[in-house]
Amino acid sequence: MAPEAFKRSIRDLQVWCSSCMVAFSGPDPVGVLIGAKRPSGTLVHKIAVHPDHRRQGHGRHLLASLGSKLAILGPPRIVAEVPETLVPARELFGASGYVEEARLTDYVSDREANDVGEAAGMFVMPVTIDDLAANGLLGEDHPQVCWQRSVETLTARKDDIAGLAVASDERIEAYLLYTRTAEIVSLRSFIEDGGARLKHLLSRPGLRTFRFPKVHPAEISQQLLETLGFRPAGGHLLYAARARSD
């Protein structure tokens, strides 16, 4: 990770320096853990051990040290979003007392597979993070999402995020937030319409494809995403544990 990317993660993900640590073998650094901290919990953002020093307990020691610290200082919840293909990391968290809570699915969409047809009577307007917050749409009822697309991250990245909304005279009925790299960071509808409003929004930015990473099953249903033209393309496993001092 380059220094600029690390500095950006401090702003965007709330990487917390006191939740970062290094493991040593004698005088040599052989492992690192980078943690991000919010009132709701701590994310193990990165954990790595040098290939020559694996299977020697360094990874477990880093996780145990973080748990001991958070058992005193809080917050007690610790999570990790581990790529499903990264078997050694999954084994590490499983052996360290973490429980698999959910599967976070990566989705991709092709514009051709997402033919929207007619959308008469739908008023579409640009929308910002501040607009959504002012309308009470980024509050406590926001669905459970991955760390990189949480309300805190959206707020920190608001200058890098574009948005569109379907609105009536009374309220915002659906919205789409996305980046210049065609990554969806939030997609919500407040109207039961079979996905019509969301389909219409997805057609507007003029992008052929979208990526929608780490979708929590409580965020939006797979059935609706398939209706919108998305297909699964890998994923992560959400592991969680409670901090303890032993």
C-alpha cells in the first residue's frame, strides 16, 4: 500500500493508528495488522504475514493483541471481510474465534442485459450525499452494508461520488450513488415497483457496466439484483468476534 493510499484510508475508512500493529521475529518485522475503528466496531482492514514466517502463530498473535486492547478500550465488536478465495485467511479467522456472519457478494451488470424500456412519469434529478442526509435517508434505518460503503465512508468520500434520484413532489423515491469508475456505492428504492425506478436510474449515467461490490444479503435481495441485470462475480465472507482479554 502506497503512503497516499494509506492516508486516504484514514480519511475514508477511519483507519485508526492505535489499532494497527506489527509483529516481529527478533529485530525483523514479519507481520502487520491495519485496523479501522468506528463507534460500531473495528474492522481488520489488512492482515499479512511474511511468507517465510507463516504457520508460526504471528497472525493469531496480532488478532489476539487487538482483541485484548479492544476488550479494555472498546468497541467490543471486531469484523473482517475476507475474500472467499483466500483460504489461509479464512482459516486464520476461524481458528482465532471469529464466526462467519454473512456472505458479501460482488455483482456486475452489463447495460445490454439491463434494458429499461419506457419510464414515463419518472422525474430524475442529480442528488448528493448531503441531499440524502438532509432528507433523512442516511440515518439509523440505513440497511446493513460492508464497511467501504457505510454511511461514514459515503460521507467521507462525498466529493468523489455522483448521484441520481427519482423524486415525486413529496419525497425521494429511489436513488443511485456511484463513482467515476462505475462502482455502485449505494442503491435503494423506497417504492415497491418491481425495480422499475432503479432500472431507470441505472440507465441514466451512460455507463455500459457497473460493479456493485460486497453486497450484504440484508442490503438488497439477489432476486431484485438479477431483475436489474446483475450477476454474481465472487464475494467475501464477513467474520465477526467480540473482543476479549484472555
